[in-house]
Amino acid sequence: YPGERWKKLNIVFCGFTKYYDTFPHYVLEPISDAKGMKNILGEVLSKHNLLQLRISETQKFRHITSFFNGKRMKPFPGEERIEIKSLYDPATYAKHPQMNAFELSEAVIHQIKLNKFHVIVLNYANCDMVGHTGDYKAAIKAVEVVDKCVGRVVKTILSVKGVALVTANHGNVEEMIDYKTMEPKTSHTKNPVEFFYIADDSINIKLKSKGILSDIAPTILFLLGINKPPDMTAENLIVT
């Protein structure tokens, strides 16, 4: 209003965590070097002397290793890691939407047939990395490649009487156009993701609706006959 003197409000803006050193006010101390995260999935598997494999190409290798382990760099006892070296520069993924998915598939299929590991964590990077390019035709090709590769992997898992859990941690490639601007959309989406349980007994399995990503860990432990630790507050996705 004309002539009114504005008062300086006594407000402090706080981030949820410390994103940068220049932001002095935050709520939670950031996790560093796995401090503060106990009894995560990899650790629980290790404590029960189960063997686990983490496998992906370079672009997502840190995601399924150190990130998956709460920023712990060192593998847990019984944890093995295979990195399929990415042959292409990320700037050229629109020209190479297949990335190294076929080489990755051959490697993981070989490991499945060995029947050595109790749990295998596999990541295909195509739909995310190619989705970031905004190239619609390349994105379609990326989806086709991943669909073919996942099909082969799942078939192999079923051949050794295993269970395949297929999901994603966020969307991207399913929404390639920003319908507000009609421009290519290159960012992650807020869409819910699917969670598939695939096994010989799938017809007898009922899954809970509206689960969250952290529910997958207790679900895996349930399938292995392991009680989840008190630290895991998420829930088993399988209706029992």
C-alpha cells in the first residue's frame, strides 16, 4: 500500500540437507561414507553369508554400488561388482541408443547361469540417459533395446527357477514432450513407476498397491526367508 513501510520478516530459509557449503542452514546432516546408514540391504545380505552381484555399464555403476550402499565405496563381504565399460560419450547417446545394453545382457546372463549369486542387482541405463537427450526417435529405440534385453534376462532367471523383480527409481523416457511448452522434455518425471514380480508362482502372488522404492528391500528379504531388521521401516510388497 502507498506509504506503508515494509517490515523485515524474521525468516530463515533452510534446506532439507546441506546441498552446498554456501547454504549454512539445513535440517539434516548429509550422509557421508555410509555413516548413519545401518542394516541396508547389501549389509543384511552379507551378514547372512549370501552372495550378491552388482552389474551395470559405467553410467550407472556408482548408482548400484556406492549409492546403493549408502555412499559406502568398499563392497560388503560377499558382494562382487562387474562394470561394463561404456563405449560411447554421453553426448552421442542419441546416435547410440543401444549403449552397451547387449554386452551387459550377455554378461549378466552368464552370471545367472552360473547360479552362484543369491541376489543380482542389474541396471539398464538406456531409458534414462537417452531420455535426457530429448530425441524422441532415439528414445523409442532405447526402449525397444531394453525391452528385448530384459526379456532375455527374465527368461534366463526363470530357467534357473529364480525370481525377477523389475522396476525403476524414476520416470523419464515415458514422457518425452513437455505439453505445456510442446518442447522436448529432458528431465526426470514424477510419474509412478511399475513394479513387476516375475516367477513360476506369479499367478499366486498378489502385490500391494502404491508401494514405495524402499519397500523393495524388505520384499527381497522376505523372498529369501530373512526377517527385516528394525532399521527397515518399509514394508514387504507381497501380500501374505
